[in-house]
Amino acid sequence: MTHLALVRYLALALPVAAVLGAARWTRPDRRRGGAALIGTVAAALGVLALNVVAAAVHWWSFAPMDGSVLGTPVDLWLGWALLWGGLPALVRVPVPIVLAGFAWLDALTMPLLEPAVALGRWWLVGEAVGLVAVALPAMLLGRWVADERHLAARATLQLVVFGGLVLWLAPAVAVDLSDGSWAPLTGLPRWALSLVVQVVALVGLPGVLAVREFVERGNGTPWPWDPPRRLVTTGPYAYVANPMQLSGVGLLAVAAAVTGSWTLLGAAGSAALFSAFIAGPHEHDDLTRRHGAAWAGYRAHVRTWWPRWRPYVGAPARLHLSVTCDVCDATAVAVAGLRPVGLAIRPAEAHARRLRRARYEGPDGYHADGVAAVARGLEHVHLGWAAVGWALRLPVLDRVFALIADGVGAGPRDLPAVRGSGAWATRGRS
């Protein structure tokens, strides 16, 4: 066995042995095993991106060899991902100690990986960047999933990982295999590039909002080993049963069209088939076991891939808007005129609490205030208005729209107590 072959063998064999040993020692349950898996996936994505950047800025590079992906040998890549993502989820060692251990280990072993790795002058800078930008988030994601902590943060990290896999890794690997090219995208005029970005945002919107719906209404995440505790039938799920899969397949198809890659088109088809014939039946059995009649009733009305035009609403919600605020009163009249499904519009002044903003209240105890409340109300109208509501609730944009609303006179205010239903109050329609 040559020195290079030995280096590659040990780079994978030792991390695999470490993970298997940790698993045998800790005997992880299903959740912790799933946490180790998502940590490994996150680290694999980050390590590959780190190595691409490292080669570009001359921190380090890998010798040309068979079995490489984007210039990184597969065995080194997987071993790195297991160490940085999988192992920390299995062992209960404080994060600072683990990071210090990784720093020491990499400082010791990276120079020993020659000739597989050629280190540049500033490789320790790249090492520090990798520990902070890749190892730490992957480690935290695994720990948070395993311990069921920081729900919003772990769901956000999962969204970043899934988005990176679909929007960067899959197209980059296809182009690296000489199937497709970035040239059609980079050569587009500015208006056409803007159109592509808008299409990507539109296709990805249901998936992003579905993740948020899992967090806000289901108290869980998209990861199968970290699922929502409650059945989610609101938001995008009121229109289609598989919004995340629909966005993922759609984004792969857009990437295939932009890069001219048949591989990506095949990946989109394979993802749809996997969802329909493997993941779908498993999900159906799991949700039937956990939610019974509620799941059966939902699936009787909502299709897997083809969205409804009008939403499915299992139980009515309420939208409270002020009758003493001109902008709010006009909004209430407009929303009522759209004939929302399963939405009762009531005066905010008649609420049991002294509200200062518009409020949406779901039957599950969920509530949203201000612009988000109106956006939730629009989800009860039809798919077109629902998309407007989803855009209003996108992170960052929701703050911008809230500032605009405050500027036109719909900001927070002390409301007088006014009893009565109001002229525009409407009963939910089905």
C-alpha cells in the first residue's frame, strides 16, 4: 500500500471507528442517532464548501486523484464530516472542549496528510474559519436536535443545510461531472438574472414557510427524527400536503434548466419518485399512528402534489382588526369581501384583552400580531392571496412591511373598549 493510499484509508477508517465506538458506548436512541446523521450531513456540506474556498484563496488544496468531488477526495471528505458532525452528537463533552480538541487534532494531522494535501502559508486561518463556520454549527445542530433545544435555531440550520444541498451542492457536483455549466447563468443580462432569482424565490417560498409552520404550529422541524408534535394543516399545508418536497423538486428542476444538466433533471424526478413511493408511505403510516382521524380527515381533502385553490380549514380562526383605525377598518372590509374560508373577522376593540395591534388567533392557541395577522388572514382566501400572505411573513421582509404599516397609520395604539360585532364581521365559509 502506498503512502497516499494509506493516508486516504486512515482518513476515513479512523473517524468511522470513532463514531462506531461512541455509538457502542453511548447506545443512542432513535433521536440521537438522527441527530448524529443531520450533524454529519451539515458538516459534509460545510466541509466541501470550505475546501472549495480554501483552494481558491490558497489555504490548502488536494492533489489530483481518483474518487474526488469538487477537488476533495471522498474518503477525506466523509471522514472529516463524521468527526465534525456525527461524533459530537453522540458524546456529551462540552462544546468548547470538543472544538479545542478538533483544533489540536487538525493542527497535528493536516501536515501529516501530504502528499494528499498541500498546505498554504495561511492554512491555520482557514482552519479557524472551518471550526467556527462549519464545525461549530454542525455540532450545535446535532446537539440541539438530540436534546430538543432551541427549536427555531435548529430548524433554521436545517433549512440552510437543505437549501445548500439543493441550490449549491447538487448543481456544483453535476457541473463538476461535466453535465451542465454555470455559463448560461453567469452570462445572463441583469434583468434575466433578476427573473431567475424571482423564480427561485417563488418556487422555494412554500418550502420555507412550511418549515416555519412546523416550528410555529407543530413544535418540530422537517427532519424525520425531529418531527412536529402536532399535526400541521395550516399555512402551505392548507393547500398541498407536500410543500417542502414540491419546493425541493421544483428548485432542482429550475437548476437543471439554468445549467442545462440532465443529471439534475434526473435528480428532480428521482426525488419525486422517492417521496411518492418510499418516504410518502412511511410518513403516512407514521402520521396515521400518531394523529389518527385528524390525519385521515386532512388527507381526504388535501392532495399530495397538486395544490387546492381554496384552503382546507379544519377549525375556524379569528382575525381581530380595529374599527377605530381607518386603515385597519378598510383592511377588514377588504378581507371580508374576499370571502375567506374558516375565518371570522371581529373588532379588536371587543377582544377580551386590550389589543394594541391587529391579531390573528388560530384554534390551536397560536396567534400573530400586526402585519403577520393580516397575512395569516389572507391565507384563508385562496392560493393567490395566500402567496401574498406568505411573502408578507418572510423573515426580514416581515419587519420591512411592519415598518411600512406603521408609517401609513396602522401602528400600535391604545384602543377604546367598543362592544359589538362590527359591520364587517363575517362568519367563516367552507
